[in-house]
Amino acid sequence: MAEQVRYYATGHRKNATAKVWLSPGTGVITINNRTISEYLGRKTLEMLVNQPLEIVDAVGKFDVKASVLGGGISGQAGALRHGISKALTSADPEYRIPLRRLGYLTRDPRVKERKKFGRKRARRGFQFSKR
């Protein structure tokens, strides 16, 4: 049996990590063995995940199978977008230029700031009462 071509990449956003496998197919997106609409639940997040495929006109050309863990649902969607973009560049180097131009290949460095001692959160101090 002939080995099917698969492209692998990892995407990161906040505390979320997405392992993404792209294979030639009909455009089915599966996240943690569930459909995209069943897993994400919001149309805006579905649009976010589909952006790299739409940019390079590969909407019905690849099946996406992803394993996502960590963070919240929004961070996971961003990690998926990053992973799909990286996998697309390994599938076809021509895709790199439009994806790079829109910033989909760059890992978003913004993460939650750690809590400091003597404070309620990262920057918020405790309430001060003069009297």
C-alpha cells in the first residue's frame, strides 16, 4: 500500500499547543477527534482557523487533523491557525510569502504575566484604606 503524504507542524498561542497534520483531501477539519464546529462552537473562531487555507486558495484541497491541548478555546484556535500555516508552508514553499505577509507564521509572543508577591494579580495591588 502506498504511503499517503502528510505534512506536520506545531502551532502555539498563549498557553495552547496544536499538533497539526495536513493531508490531501476534501477539506475536512478534525480537532481532537471532533468536527470543527462541534469543538470550537463559535463561527468567529472557525473563521480564524480557516484563514490560512482561504489565503492560499486551499480550502477544499487539504484535510486537517489536529490535536490541541492547553489554554482556552480562543488560544487553541490561534494555535491551530499558526500550525496550519506552518504545515502549509511545508506542503508548498510558494505559500510562505502570503502567509508571512499577514503574520500567520509568527508566533504571537503575548502570554499572561505572572503574579507578583505583595499584589493581588500581576499588577493590581491590594485595596488601600487610609482610615
